[in-house]
Amino acid sequence: MEGSVNIGTGSTFDAGAFVHTVLVDWTNAGTLASAGTFTFDGGTQNIGAESNFNHVTFSTAGTKTFTGNLALSGDLNISNATVYIGNNTTPRAHQITGSVFINSGSLYTNNVDVIHALSVGGNLTVNGNLDLYINTIRYTNLTITGNVAHSIDGTPTIFDIYNLNLGATSNKTTLGFDILTSSTDYIRNDISIGNGATLDMNTKDLDVYGNITIAAGGEFQIDENAVLTYYAASKSVQNSGTLSIVGTAGNLATLTASATGNRFYIDNASGASLVMKYFSVDYLTGNGITVATGGTADGTADNFSYGTFGTNCNSSQCLQLSGANFSTNNPVTATNTVFNNPSGYNVNRASGIGTINFVDATGTRAGESFDNDNGNPGTLINWTYPGSTYYTVSSGDFLNPAIWNADPTGHFTDASAVFQIMDSHNVTLNGDIDVLELIVGNGVSGSLIIGNDATIRNLTTRENLTVQTGGAITVGSSAIHEKHVKTLRFKQEVL
């Protein structure tokens, strides 16, 4: 069609399943029936409102402008052309039931004060420019719809959008490339994940500037090698569905921020589920990661295992689990969790049904000294160290590796290990130690002698110093020794 197409009022254009080429403009005041493709192959072209397109292709250079609302039952293909979502301050709403392919060329929002809407029911593949943002009053909202698996993929020159919305019942949307500020790729504002929708980061990196909201029935998957980085201050993840921060050994799922001013927090509402394993989380602020009463933090028996909370957190705690009940898995057993937060609690669990056991936790704020539960020690948070517990096999000098069941070299002063002097063994402390916990005796005998000359010895325990029944601690010299102990538990006299 070498001219324009103008379907008059009361008229019908039955285009069949054929491919039709249009070289100028499109106007329809009547009815279109199409199961084929319309290719706009001219220079500057205006495409008016049309609710019955199937496939549409822009295949040549030139400016193509949508001057009305479009609905496609098929795909939108853009090659070489520059396509504008709208032409003036009238908001446009375009529904592409199929996929959008920007093979080359560009899809732009127009530069006037207007907010448009673009819905995509299939995949979004960008190998050119997708630029739907100019400023906060000039942009196009992008929504993924349709109950089929989706991908956002390609190798974009520009990927710049304001909001990303995954509509209700829109199935899973998978990222196919890194969305990085350094690559001029942006999601400038919020990400929303609706009921029945899932956003899968698919090992990719994602820089965000707004809040992430997960509706009940929605899911956000931050998986192995994926890195979510906040680039704006006081933003959060608001989860009413499922938040999965799960990597694999050596391939962590990571949440972080670009700077201390961009710290973030995570709220899991009543009815929400939080799963975290093989993770790295840094730059938490506010209350850190909270699970409200009625929320689920025990969906997996080893939740919170093999993860690290970083040194740039300034939140009041890393994990706020007060009120959350462990009914599916009780206890939850978290192994090898690292707490390097410089301040605040590691875990706050002042109430709730069920126990969380941290096994071989490390870091500067790991352990009983830095938690808050229903006692000191309480019963809602337990700390054990089977992987770094040493017990004597003979009497002798405390600092002699040969008297222990395994070589503890390096752990006498790093505050990470538990040492137990077994029954019938007498151990002399002839140097300084800084240990996590020290246990003297095993219910019958065993002794610790502090010092054997005038040299001052320093004994520091970060957790408990326990003297079992039959055990004894004595001073072996006239020096004034120092003990720095958090909790003393005596079942026998200390001399």
C-alpha cells in the first residue's frame, strides 16, 4: 500500500492472514480483522488507534509515532526504525499480547509531560534502544502480563525504564542480561511483583533505585551469582509473598548497596515467606531484615545457613525474628552463618514459638553476647560450635597443640573456638588466650591452673566460662592475672 490506510466509519478491512505493507499513515474509524502482519515500511509515519492488529513490524529507518492506543494480539517487531509511544500530552495505553522485539532501532517515550502505559504479554528482547524514561513526569510504565513464561533479554544499547510491573498471574519473568548503571541500563523507580508472578534474577546483576514490592502469591528469586545493588537511599523490599535469597556453595546470592548512603531494609509481612541460604547481605539499615508475626522463616530446616552479614550494616539487628513461629521446622538450624555487622544485635528473637540454632557461627558479632532473646542465655536462640570445639586428650600446657584432640593453632586468641578440659586432665595456662568459650571438667574432675610464674596471664572468654562438677580453676602463681568473662557458670568451687 503505497499511500495511507484510512478505514472509514462503518467499513471493515478483512486483512486475512497475509502480510501487508503500509508506506504512509494508518487511521481506522471502522473495523479491522487481521490474522497476519502489517509492516510499516515508509519514512515518517503516524499510526492511529487500532485494537485489532495481529503482528506489527517496523522495518525501515524513519520516525513512527503512535497517535492512539494500540492492541496487538501478536508481536511487535522493530528493526532500524525510531518508534514513539505517543505524540502529545494525551496518555497512551498499548497492549502487546505477544512479544516485543527491538532488533535494532529504538522505542521511546515522547518528550512532553505525559505518562503512558505499555503492556507486554510475551518476551521483551532488546538489541537496540528501549528508552521509556525522561523524568518523573515524562515516562512510560512497563507491565508484563499474560500467564506464560517471560524473559527480558537481549544485548541492549540503552535499557532505561521507570517502573517494572509484573502483573497478577503473569507467571515467571526471567532476566537475560545485567541491568547495570555502568552500562546505561536502568530501572529508575519501583519494581512490583503481583499475585501469581515471579521475578527470577537468573544469576544476573540488577541495580535498583526504588522499592521492590512482592504481593501475596508473588515471588522474587535472587539466586546464585545474582547481585542486587541499591543506588538510592532508604529503599526496601516489602514482601507479602515469597522472597528467596538462595545461592550455592561458592556462588552466593548477594544484596548490597553502592554506598553507605544507600542502605536498605527488608520487611516480610504476616503470611510472607523468607528463605536465605548461601547469601551475602550488606548495607542493612533500620530494623534490618524483619519477619513479622505470622510470617514464615522456617520453610526450610537449614534457613539462614552459609551466609554473611557485612561490615557496612548499621541496622539495629541483622535478623528480627520476634513473634515468628517455627511450626514447619523446629528447630531451624543455621550453619556457618557469619555476623560481621559492627553494631546492633545479630538476631533479635524475644518471642515466638520454636528455636533457631546457630552452629559454628563466626564473625565479630556472632554468638550469645550479641543476640537478644528470652534470656541470657535464652531458649529461642542457641549457639553451638561443634566444628571449632577442642577437648584435651592429656594434661599439659594449654598452648601446646599436642594436648588437644585436633590442632587448634590460630584459635587460641581469635575468639572463635570452644575449649574443654576433660576429666582427670590438669592444664596450666602459661600465656594469654582469647576464646569463645572455656569449659573446665566433664562432671568428675579436671582443672585449669592460671600461671606458673610472676608473669601476668590474660584469660578472655567471649561467651561462657563453665566449671563443671568436680572441675577446678586455681591460680598457680602470685601474679595478678586478669579474667575477662561474659557469663560464669559454676558447678564447682573456683579457688
